[in-house]
Amino acid sequence: MIHRLLYPTGADQGAVQSDPLRVVVAYENTQARERIEDVYAHLVGRLSGEFRFGCTWCNFEELKNSRTAAHVAQAAREADLILFSTDAEAEPPFALLSWVESWAGTKAGKDTVLALLLNQNGENPEGGLAIKMYLHDVARRRDMDFLSQIIITPDISLRRQAAIEDDEEIRSREPSPLAEI
């Protein structure tokens, strides 16, 4: 789990809101973290003139630890924006669902946004509905705004297969050294 407070570099601190925009980021794995880091960097770049950012990052696996889950739940209770990043094929783990329910009841009436970055590999267009529907329902029940973005990346196995086929095609066009004998 990582905490950061970002101040815009070279910005006039007087122009920046005194309270940070509090963000919590929960992500499934390394790839999901890399995708959401890009979104977070874009957000900071766009809003750093108006806000400073306080951010807590947590991997879904870390939520299995009760102390970590409690600490990140407190951050979520105070957060203005809670970002989730996962692959569409993944079912939301019990630890994540339990963690969300531990703080969601405190959000009613507060200006909070839940946002989901969902990665689909293109093979299963229906994937990710479980977590999307769950988070949308939580947001609806607790009067939070909900945003979701689906990105489609080719499955790594499909990319590997395409690379192998490309290599085979190139080799088939090259004259064989045995043909000259």
C-alpha cells in the first residue's frame, strides 16, 4: 500500500485548493496498476492547477490483510474519488467486496465518485459485467457517481500467436540454404 500527496511542480501553491483531492486506487495486478497509473497521471496533469492530490494505492490481494483493509477503508471513507482497475475476466474477490461494503455505507450524501477501468482482451465482450454491475449498484445505493471505461487490449496469447505466424511467413519467403546445393 502506498500513500502519496502530490503537489504540482512549479505551480503557485496559493492557487491550489488547501484540501487535497483524496483518491483511493484499488487494482487487481501489475498490469491493472500500470493502466490506472496512466489515468491517474492524466488526472493530475489536468487538475493540478486547481487541486493537490492525496492518494492511497492498494492491490486487491493486500485487502486480505485485515489491518491493511481497515486502513484503506478509512482512506476510502474520506476519499473524493475511488478508482478500480481490473481485467474483465476476473471475478471480484471476496476481500474486495468485503472491503467495499466496509466503507460504502459512510458515503451517502457525500460527493464521491466511483470509477472503474476495465480491461477486456477482445475475446469475451461480456466479461467484467459482475464487477461493473456490483460497483454501479454500490454507487446507486450510496448516492455516489459512477463512471466506467472499458479498454480493449489484445490477449497476449493472441499477440504471441500472431508474432509466430509472422515469423513463419517471413521464413517461408526466404530462400532455403539447402536450395542452393
